[in-house]
Amino acid sequence: MANSGSLKSTLAVSLNNYLDAGAIVAGASGLTLWQNYLGLSEVHLGWLNFISANCLGAAIGAIIGGFLADKYGRKFIFTYNLLVYMLGVLLIMCSTNFPLLLAGFLCTGISVGVGVPASWTYISESSEINNRGRNICISQMSWGIGPMCILLLGMFFAPGGYLFGWVESLAYAIGGEDLTIDAVNVFSSRVVFFSLFVVAFIAWNLQRGLQESAEFTAQKETSKRAGLIDNIKVLFQNKIAVQTVIFLATIYLTWNLVASVMGFFQPHIYESAGGMSNKDANMLSCISWVVVVVTTFLISYFVDKVAHRIFYVFGLLCALSAWFIIVGIGVNNLVWLWVFTILWGINNGCSVQVFYALWGSELFPAKFRAGAQGLMFFIVRGLSAVWGLVFTYIYGENGEGFTVAAYCMIALLLISLIVGVIGAPNTRGKALDQITKERYGNNY
């Protein structure tokens, strides 16, 4: 069992994962409403996705935030970063034109990126030896709960939803009785983003009260204060660190290229290739996130007791089975679509991201631990942004390229599986300083 201090800090910091995934899903679920309200083109929507928390905005934030966390501390990030997130959400909530909406998406995206490396690093550094994996799993659960809650809120507040009458009343009270239908409808997206503002405010108050990581404090006291450029140089001058970056970036990138597409296009795939209605597609997507949360909860009890490689392989075999079923049987069979959804949810619950977050915070010294994670997150989210554009061309307007796209997914997942099995480290049950000494000697 984790002690109360470790669990409390883990829960507080894990809210960043809720805000990360929540921002992505809230943006995706409201795109059509903003498009109708502001008269946006597909190019405009492409820019919103490109600079959002799903892609470039988070990539830029991660590489900045990682090295800032190594220079000024993890608590420094927690004290100020969510203020930027809240500003971005406020800009979106108050948007009446495209530049304002774009600025809001960019602010939230950068904030998400800044917070990720500091969060995973802090959770690992504040955990007990036998609960590090469990605490990372708790953080992963938050990543699943975010989309699940946002999808439910979106369904309730969307036009035609159970609570849309309340949204209409709010819209007319704020904007007046002469609002257009599109102006009223977009208020449902504004309300969903307001829920993220509330969670961000709660998280900010919890996180700014946390103590600084003891490991960062000890490292700071025993080494000279290096600049950002110095830490980057140290990272790239160490052969073991560079090899570790390549290994982790490879397994995370190949898995995330598939996961990022599913996160943004899953309902669209169900509709265009599977022939489902919008309501049923959203419901099945929501169920997938429920499976994610349940699976991660179950895994959290065993991840510190069983070899990590076993869970890593299990998660990817579920992912590969899901895509092989779709390729072999097709996506027009409702029963097999359910099987696909459940298998993909299990994969996300026992995902590469869990072990990337765990190993990424274990395999680097405290001196550049967050910076290395920020660099890798920059690479992964940046390339995911490019892949999202490429995928749309492969997939086609109406899903005619779905089979080719599915084979691409299988190839990427196989790479993640093979590289992960070969390079999976044996860090279970070891203290962070022990892992550092085994890998880098006593110089760090």
C-alpha cells in the first residue's frame, strides 16, 4: 500500500492527465459546433487540431517544461503552469472569432505539454519503491477518466441532450434573445470547457501546496546549478541516456501514432467505416474509456509484483488482436466492433504509455529526468501531429482506405511490441538512486 502522503500527492498531480485528455476530447467533441458558429473551413479545423493539446502545442510545452522542471524544480511548474491552462480555457469559453479560439487552444496545449514531464517525474520521485508502478497507474486512470467524463458531459449538454434546455437558458441570459441557433448551440461546448476550468482551479490549489520533490532538492544541493542549455548538453553527451531516449521514444511513438488517431478519429471511424449512428459511436467510444479505467485499476494492484514485460506484452497483444479482428472480419459487424472496442480499451488500460511514463521517470538521473521526458514527449506529439494529417489521406473521405490504414496500425504496434520486449528494463523493486547508479555510475 502507498502511504497517505504518496497517494495524496499522486492524486493531486494526476489531475494533469485528466486535464490533458479532457482538453483533447473537449476540443474534438465541440469542433462542429464552433465550425457552424464561426463559419470555419476544414483548414481552420486542421489548425485547431495541429496546435492543440493533441499535437504541436503540447510538443512545444513539453520540451520547455521538462528542462524548466529540472532547473527550477517540479513545484515551480505546479505553482504557475495551470494558470496558463485556465487562461487558455477562458479564451475558448469567451471566443467570438477564430483568432481567439486558436489562441485558447494553443494556451491549453502548451500548458498540457509543460505539465506532463513534471507530473510523471514528481509521481515517481515521491513514490515508495514498491508503489511506483501503482502510482503511475493511478495517473493513467485519470487519463481515462478525463475523456469518459467529458464525453458524458458532451452528450448531456449537446443540442438534443438531456440538459440542453439549461444550456439554452444560459445562452439567452448571457447573449440576449437575438442569438442565432448556432450561437446558442456552441454554448454547450463553452459549458464543457468551463468544467475543465473548475477542475484546473482545484488541481492548481492542490498542487501549489505540495512539497518539492526530495530527490530534486538533494540533487540541487549536491551539484552546481546548471542552465537549460547545460542540461541539454549533458543529456546528449551521455551514451546511455541517448540510447534510453531512442528506446523509449521508439516504443511510445509507434504506439502513440495509433492511439492518437484513435483518440481523435475513433467515433468517426465507427460512423464512416462501421456504419454506426453518431449517438451509438459516441456511446461505444465512452464505453472504451470505461474499460480503460477498470483495466488500469486492476493492473495497479499487480504492476509492482509482476515483471513489467508481462503486462507490456499483454497490452500490445490485445491491441494487435483488435486490429487483426477488424482486418479479418471487417467493421460492419456490431458484435466484433464491441470486441474491438473492449480489446482496445484493455490495451489503453495496460498500455505502452503506462510503462513509458514509469520507465521514463526511472531510467534517467534526477539532473535531467524531466528534461529527457520533455524531449521525448516533444518528438512523439510533434510527429503525431504530422501523422494525423497523413492518416486522413490514407483513410479517405468515407473510409475507403480503412484496410490500408489498419495494416499501418498493425505494423506500428508490432514495432512497439518487438522493441519493448527486447529493451524492457528490470527496475521493479529498485530505488531511483539505485537505478541511476547501476546505469550511470556515481557521477549523477
